[in-house]
Amino acid sequence: ALPIYVHRLEKKHSNIPVTQGIVTEVRQSAQHMLNQLVQQLRTNIQLPACLRVIGYLRRMDVFTEAELRIKFLQSRDAWLQSIYGSIAEDDPYFHITKTIETCRVHLFDIITQYRAIFSDEDSLMLPPSGRSEE
């Protein structure tokens, strides 16, 4: 709501320095908030927090639904890769068993989160009419 109001304010009073300053600060704050929300998805975040973060991102209206899904998966993958990178490689047996365990546990969590947040998975695959082609 605030960015929309500031955008209208900018259109009406773009020549006033105070207005320009406000517009700049609101844009910077929105960008900072966006970066922080996406960064939260790159951590060991639980489902309720994921739902809140995606809800905030949807309200910011920065990404399309498809872009939001991709951003979610990219962020969760970055976190998973960081977990894989922290597994010690000294002992091959320990490394492979820890990698398998990490994959099993965390992939299950990520898939569960994705399904809970984006429950209408087929909606992006359907033609515009809303029904499948026959």
C-alpha cells in the first residue's frame, strides 16, 4: 500500500525535493525488505515461517506466481547446497551416509513446504481456458 501511495505522490509532486527523497527511501526500504525475505528462504526455515515469507512476497507483488515458485526453489536449493558443502569429506563412508541422510530429510521438508505453499501445482500447466486440451 505504501509503495502505491508513494508512486501516486511522485506523479503529482515529482518536482519537490522532499517528495523525491521520500520516494527514494521507500524504494530502498522495499528493496531491502525483498532481499531480507528472500534471504530467509536461504536458511533452515520451518513451514509456518515459509508461509509468512511467501505471503509477504505475494503482497509485495514483485514476482509473478511462476517467478515466485522459481525463487522459492532457487533459495531452498541454495540453502541445501550450503548444507551439502558443510559435510566433512575426510571419511568417504561418513560423507556418503551424511549426504544421503541430509538429502532425504531436507528434500522431504522442501517438497512438503512447496506443496503446502503452492497447493495448486497444476494451475500453471493448464491452458488459459482452465481445462486440459484433448
